[in-house]
Amino acid sequence: MLLRNRLFTGAVAGRAPTVVPRYHAGMTASRPLSLIVAVDTGGTFTDIAAFDADRGEVAYAKALTTYGDLVDGVMDCVRTAGVDLSRALLAKHGTTLVINTLLQRSGARVALVTTKGFRDTLELARGNRTNPFDIGFRRASPLVPRELRFEIDERVHGRGEVLAEPDPAEVDRLAETIAGLDVEAVAVSFLNAYRDDRNERAVARRLRERLPGVYVTAGTEITREWYEYERCCTAAANAAVGPRMADYAARLERRLGEGGFASTLYMMGSNGGVLSVDRSLREPIALIESGPVGGCIGAAAYGEALGIANLIAFDMGGTTAKCAVIQGGAFGLSSPYFVGGYDTGFPIRGSVVDIVEVGAGGGSIAWVDEGRRLHVGPRSAGSDPGPVCFGRGGGEPTVTDANLVLGRIGAGEFLGGGLGLDRDAASRAIAGRVAAPLGMGDRPIEATAEGMLSLASVTMTGAIRRITVERGHDPRDFALFAFGGSGPIHASSLARELDIGTAIVPPEPGNFSAIGMLLADARLDVARTVIRDLGEDALGEIRAAFAEAERHGADIVAAEVPGAAATLARSIELRYRGQKHSFVLPVAALRADFETYYRERFGHSDPDAPIEIVGIRVSAYANTEKPDLARLPRFADRVAAAGSRPVWFAAAGGWIETPVRRRATLLPGFAAEGPLIVEEYGATTVLAPGDRCSVGGLGEIRIEIGD
């Protein structure tokens, strides 16, 4: 589902943590409150980008993510970048806390309160078998066990009439029961509350009064769509992460305050907009893909600025590789989003950036199974202990170790020289853990390292095909926009494998998700269920639903960004009558647009079949301060002499002495042919023999892929 991305309309031009130093351009300025700060906590690294609006300068830093306390990694970045938080106009933060909490099932102990007779909605799910060919297939257990699921005698008709109101005495007895169960959170999700939520709101309010200190959430506070199972899952998931998010936000705000921060903190939402801390505490599930969305925002902004309508945003970090489609300046949003995958996971209703994510990052571990078959990922060495070459106690070889052994990463230049890499240790680990079990001990270590990278490439190209070919797109119609700490290393080989002609590497790719957060506006998506045949007689009801949703969205974003006018965008959810699946399209020539989209996606359409409206959606935006893209690249005052080193290119016959350039010295207009290595803080770009590159006006490297 492609929604118009309006984020840029009206834009204003146990172990001590390892901290990586970063160039800092000096952040003094003539007036206070001129800094815009963005921090992205990833699976391996925590990144910061701080824009000084007075001087037009950006400071960047990276630190290894601190899993003992994620806030430590944030503050490490602040100190390393030399950011004076007392001068911050606002701060934006993306975190993996919510998704990791749900994947690891490490959230709060939750009780579920639902309509009488529907206690087992979470367990029954959709009643389908998502993997019919696996005889041993079992779904993951529901978020809330049966002994913590309770019923209330209430009922709302499917038409919206309240048939039975909850008895306050019954709610009080239930509160007493829950109080004795060591429960940290309660989710309230009633059958037809999407039509009229007064019963749900009344029970949630009374439980909050009777259970002080317990986090209580209601399903309709998050989504007002009709999907009973998905709405129940969303409420349960929101309750599971609520207490941990509240604790994290409190510690983050306290630590930032101790550092002098006294302005507005926003959290990065999964829909491509920022939201206030207060709203993130009520709806922490809205942060489920808080980290990856920053890169999509940045890719869409660069695509618009460069006049490139179709991009594949490819983000390869230390733990995972993620990709999304930017088409016509818009990135896709999907709902439902499945936590843990479609087969065994559970759904979340809400606007989440449409990405495909695979366990193939720089820290992905290579291992050999009992059948002597090589695998890469999905396990990752993360930040602690990290790849073997980090020298932090890791013993399992990773993708980063293979890139180091093949000369693609410079041992003394990784992260600006702030984190020295041990090439010999990486070679020994690959030889002992991979080559020997495969029976390749008598072959050059380069062959094994190349095999590791080839397998990782298969996983990553598979992800790109899923987000393109399986969505009805031809990858050859797109440019590959590569970022993340490891993305530019693999961009050329992935583009060649997919027959993509152009790859683009933006400035500071290792911090690009944080840069994307600098560009994010406030956003709220409001959805309402309206079941009607598409026709003139439905217009009155649709207009009324849009008007109510627009008032709701505009009021919230106006409160979160005081003084900013809300920009509103309408879209509508449609399907052929009788079908289960529906699609969201902008409001325009609805029937023609629906049939065009359907035909592009599935190869056919039926102009005679009746179309049914399923729901309406409103996206409300409010602009926040943001930098001009032209100010983000950093160029050196002088051109440094180029060096070289041997780099392994298997297709070209092996080791080739390859020029090495510093990214900051490559001014707009620079052009070169591969092989070439371009190094910068946080990332390395590799051009294979036959590739050509040029540097554009925004500091981007454009690579034309050779045969």
C-alpha cells in the first residue's frame, strides 16, 4: 500500500562501553536552542546526528549499543559528538526496545479483559494453518496465557447499539482478582468496541482507579478497526511493552535533563512520523519499527531532491538487513504487521513502514551444521561480544570478519580508526570455525570468506525480491539506495546480482537512519471501519467518517507541535466484494485507481465486479524544524593523497591493488572507475572492476554498475 509521503512538504530550509570518537566541527553558535538532535539505537550500534541550524554544521557519532541499559549508549553518543544539550531545540529518538521486547517475550506480565464468551480470541487466532506443509508446525503461544484472560458481561451490537453495559461491581471484583496475580499491565479489548467504545473506556477507566501502578490500555485507544483478533493482539502487545517503555522513557528524559536538555523530546513512530513522549507512553506499540523507518524517510527525501522517483532503500547494519520500496516519492505502509513473521508470529494493527527484514548484517555469524552445510545468520554477534575482529571476546566469524579478510574494510580505518580491527584473529576464526568443518582447510582462506559473503548476498537479494517482485515491481526499474554501516560495502554486488543499473550511497551512510530522523515531521494515522459498496449512496457516510477522523488527527498533532498547522491526507481501503484482503489507496478516481493497482499487483482485474469500501484513513502531519539536505555532507578543506591496498575480487581473478579514497575529499563532480574503495566514518563503499562512480551536488556517490 503506497501512501503519499508528505513529510517534506513545507519543510524548514558488565563491560565498559566502547565509544568511537567522531570528527566534531565545533558546535558553538550565536543564539541558543539551535540544535536538532536525532539518536537511533540499533542492534549493534547507537548513532547520533546533531544539526546546528545557526552554522549549518552536522556532528555525527557512533557507539556500541549498550544492552545493559540502552540509555548509556545514547549518552555515549551525545558525549562523543560534543553535543551541548542545553542548546537543543528538539530531539528525536528511534529505538529497538519495543520490537526486541516482543520478540524476546521479555515484556510485562499481562492480564486481558474481554467480552463474555470471547476469552480465547488470542488462542483461536484466525483458525488457519499458516504453514500447511510442516507436519510438526506449531504456533507460538499467545502473549497472554489463558489463566490471565478474563471476561466481562458487556455487549455492543455489530451495528453499534449498546446491548449490555458492564456492571461496576463486576469490574471491581475483577480488579481484586487481578491485584492478587502479580500483574504489571492489563489490556481491555471488547468485541465490537470499534463501533462504540463507551463500555471499553468505562472498564479501562475503572481498572485504572482500582489498580494504581498497573499499566492499563484499551484496544480502541490504539485502533478503531473491526478486526477482532488483530485488535485484541494489538492491545495485548501494547500492554506488554507499556511498563518497560515507561521506565525507559523516564530514564532517558532524566539523563537528558541531567545533560542540560530542557526542550521537546519526540519518539520515532513506525509510520514515518514522530510522536510525543506522552503519546508514546500511551501507544508504545506505535514504536514497533521505530529504528528502520528513519532510513526510509531519508531515502524518500533524497529521491525527491535528486529527481529519482523509484528507489529501493537498502539498510544493512550490524544485525539485520532491511529493504523498502520508495515509488513516486512515497514509501509503503503495511497493516497488519506480524511480530516474529507471518507463520508463527502475531499481528499488530497500525501503520508500519512496509519493510522486509532478514538476519544478514555485518555481525551475522557463519556456522556449519551437522550435514557440513554453511549458513550465515540469522544469529548475530551484536555489539557484545561483536565480530571476532573487534577483539571483545567474540569467537564466531561474521560477515564483517570476512570483509576484513578480503581487504574490503581497512583494519586501521574502521570507524575513523576509533575501533581497531584484528585481521589475523578474523582469519583464524574463519579457518577454524568454517573452513575446517567444510573440509576446505587446504584451500586459501579467501575462498571461504568469499563463500560467506555469497551466502549473505543470497539472503539479501531474496529480501529485495520479496519487497519488489512479490509486490509486482521489477527491480530493474529502481535504483538501489544503500546505507547503514555495511550497506555500501555490498551495494555493487547486490545491484549486479539483481540487474539494477545504478546504486546510490548517501553522505554519512553509517548514520543515515539518524539523519532520516532529523527530517521527520509529526504524524498521526487515524483509521475507521466503514463497510459499504462503492457508490454514490455511500458518499454521505464516507464524508462524515473522514470529517470526524480529520478533527481527531488535527487536534492531536496540533497539541504535539504547538503552533504548527496540520496537513491532512485522505486514503480509503477497498476490495472486490467477497474477497478477504483489501488495499489502501489515496482518495482520487477510486474505481480506476483500484483496478490499476490490482492489475499491477496481480496481473489482472475485473471491471464488472462490485467494489466494497472497508474503511477510511486520514494521515495528519505537522512540520518540525529540519535541516536542508544540501547542508548534511561534510567535505574536507583539502584533498588528501590517495592510498591503496590489495582487495579480493573473485570475479576479477583474486587480489587487485585497489585505490583507497577518503569520502570527505571527493567533491561534487568527482568521477572514477572501479576497482575503488571509499572510506568514511561508519561505512566503506566498494566499487568492483568495471563500475563507474560520480559525486553529485548533495555529496551522494552514484555508482553505475558494470557488466
